[in-house]
Amino acid sequence: MEVRFPRDERLASWRIAFFQYVIVLTFLGLLVGYWRMQIGQHRLYLDQAERNRVRNLPVIAPRGRILDREGRVLADNFPAFSVLLMRESASILAPERVEAIARGLGLDPVELQRLMEHTERLPRFQPIVLKQSATLDDIAFVESHRLEYPELDLIQVQQRLYPKREVAAAALGYVGEVSEDMIATLGSPYRSGDVVGKFGIERQYNQVLAGSDGMKRVIVNSRGQEVGSLTTINAMPGNDLRLTMDLDLQMAAEASLGDRPGAVVALDPRTGEVLAMVSHPSFDPMISPSGSTARNGKNSITIR
């Protein structure tokens, strides 16, 4: 015998009305969220997408050469690579990520973390130079970890080269990263990480030798690899500087003094031009007093 219970029509209609309201509210929420994404926060998401697609890379200007009176090169440049940390997406990385990057590039994790915190106030479009003189191992690390660390990139730079090494080092001087005191003295064109003359002719004629850096906007894929170019502001190379110094006479004066401490100066009595200038003990201008290379250190962390 089948027993049937009367249906509660009021309960059924209440459930239907409840689900109708839920569906309406859900669609209203989706509509509001869609409006916020497409209209209210359109500029925010557009900027984020643009940062993921477009990358600003500095174009480093080569420094002008220093020549002797016959046009022979006393100071030149040679191409190298620097490792950059792009900051468009995030200015502060997780500690474990910083440690992994530092380990891969042979840097001190504590110094790298301190640098990240120090550069938090800088504009996001301004990259950080993690290592100005990248070795083959550094280049291999960056290229093989494009997916894991898309914030790392490589740019070509010009390192300072002194073909005769210690010859005329006291007169030529050397270059290095600009200090905070020099920024305050030389003015606004210089930023932390810029390379300037630190001693000798390199410092005295820094404005003549220094060029003007450019900027390149490139399109990158999901791996951080460059797949296209948008706009480029070309760098302006520095001017060459020709000295009155004669390289042959300079070499002869260096050889005559030998390893003995002292100084030799040769002048043209008719014009007062300096033909040779020797000071011993000398130094290698490719190595700054701090022990790093003249253009940049082997394990350097700088800001550009």
C-alpha cells in the first residue's frame, strides 16, 4: 500500500525564489567585477600587461678614447656584459629567491638583500646592475634560468681598457663607480652606478670623455627573451682626447727609471707641452685601489 504525503507548495515556491535571488546576485557580482576590471581598473591592468610584455633596457655609451700625440691608443674600451635586475614587476624579492640569485651569480646574499631594500625608493623602471663584469658562468646562469628568474637580464657594456697597463698610469688615472660625494659635487647628470673618472686625466677630462646613455624598449616573451624592438634612444659616445704625450718617449722614460722609485717629466721647451710623465712606484689602472677592475668589479653590486 503506497502512502503519499501532501506537497508543501509554499516551501517549493520559496526555494525557487531563493535560488532566483542567488542567481541574480551572482550575475550582479560578476557584472560589477567585470566593470571594475574592464573600466574601473583598466589602466592598472593595462600597465601590468605592458610591463610583462615591454622591457626598458639602458644602452651604455662608450667612453671616449685617450690617444697620444701620434694617435696611438693609451685608453680604449672593449665589449662585455652586465647582469641587470629588472624591477617593473616587483622591487623586493623573497629572501629565498634573493639567496638563489646571489648563489648563482657568486654574490653575497646579505649585500644583495640590503641592495634590494636600499633601492626600494627608486622608480620601478630603473634596473639595478647586479654584476657589471659578467663571466661566462654568469651569462650561462642567466640564459639557462630565464623561466625561473625572468627579472634577470643581460646588457652589453663597454669596459675600460689600458693596453699598456702600468705605462703612464699616474697620468692617465682610472675610472670607477661614481660615489655619493661625487654625485653631490658633479651634479644631477650622474646617478649611482655610473662610471666616471676617479683619478688623473680620466677625472680631469671626465666631461669630455663621458658619453650619454640611451634607452631601448624591447618586447619580451614569457621566458624574458627579447623577440622584438619598439623604440631606441641611441647612446652618444664620449669624445676622444688626444694628449701631447709621446708614447715612444714615455716608454723610454719608464724603462730608464726601471723599478726604482722616482719621477721623470719631459717637456718641449719651445711650447711647454708634456711629452712624458713617469711616477714610480706605479699601479695597474685596470685594477682600482679597492681591488676591482677599472670599469667594474668582478663581484660588484651597483645601482644604475
